[in-house]
Amino acid sequence: MNENNYGLTRTSSRRSKAVSRREMLVTGAMAGVAGGVASAFSIPLFASRADAASDADKRNDVKILNNALYYEHQAIWAYSFAAGKLTNTNVGRAVLAIALANQADHKKHRDLLASAVQSLGGVPVKAESSYDVSSYIQQGEGNIDSDVNIAKLALALETDAAIAYTTEVAKLKTPALITAGASIGSTESAHAASIRAAFNALGVNIPVVPASFVSAENRSAWVLRV
């Protein structure tokens, strides 16, 4: 498999038929939290058509939603990219389990956001072939050189997604979209918490929810450095 820091790689199958008891416990803890989150937000978030008060409001909301859609595309790419670099070990398979669960949520977010943009008369931003996450690696907030560091990178990305939705959703003009954006932001926060719960399952004793809020001010409490 050809791999580089920013190119798209295929998600390889890393599951074996023989699964240890520890692997079952870790994978269950990770996928269970993420699965519960997915179920909680499976209700329709957007009406068939979102009507803003004016054309200016629609343009405002299209811009915000397309920014969010860009980062959903990035998250989907990042999980596929990282999955191809995970090892065929208990930890690697456990990280893969939560990566696939979180990615499934991001795909639903992508579809809903694209639908909302179209309902406002906009054109949904397209996914790029690859995305640059080097800034996270340079800041020591994850890497692609080990299963644990890949999980830390995912945690940093999910934390920033939660923060972004929190700050951007307030700028929307369409009430139904504000509610939907807040719901997606809550899911991103839960993704971050599920990754932190996985570290506990792997024997790293950290609080699953380290702060009462997810914001730029307490971001450092959420992310784990390499």
C-alpha cells in the first residue's frame, strides 16, 4: 500500500476471527458509546426545505453550512486515511472500531448538511481528494506513527469540530438549522468523549468528560498530547 502524510489510502480489513477477551471488552466499550450516540441523533434534523427570512439570510446560512460540510468531508477522509495505517493488534482493531462508528456519523452529517445547503438554493461544497492535518502533528496533538497517536489525532479533530459547531451555529439565521447544528455539535462532543473512554478501556486513567464545556478556552483539557 502506498502511503503518504496527506494522500487517501484504502481502509484495509483488520479483523481476525480469533478475538481475545481483552479486545472484545475494549472494542465493545468504544463502539458501544459511539453507537449510542448515533442512535440518539438518528432523528431527521432537517425539514424537506429550510426557509430563511430573506435571500441575504439564505446566503449567510449557505456559507456557514458549507464551512461545516467542508470539515465533515475532512473528518470522513481522516478516518479512512488513518484506518489504513492502524496495526493488526488488539489496540489497532479497537481504534478501528470507533473510527468506523464515528465516520458513519460524519457521513450522515455530510448528507444532511448537503441537503440543507441545497434547500437554501446553494451548491454543497465537494469533498477534496486529501486534507492537510499536519498542523495537529506539528503541535503534538496526535500523529500517524502509532495506533495510540492516531486516536489522539482523532480526538483533537473531534474536539475542534465540537468547538466549531458551538461557535458557528449561533450565526445561522434559520431556526430549524440552529437546532440541527446544535445537535450535530453535541454528537461531535460525544465522539470526543467516546475516544477518551476508549483510552480508559485501554488502561489510561483519564476523565471521560474533562470539563463542563467544550470551548476554545478549555480545549487543552480535552485533547491528549503525544
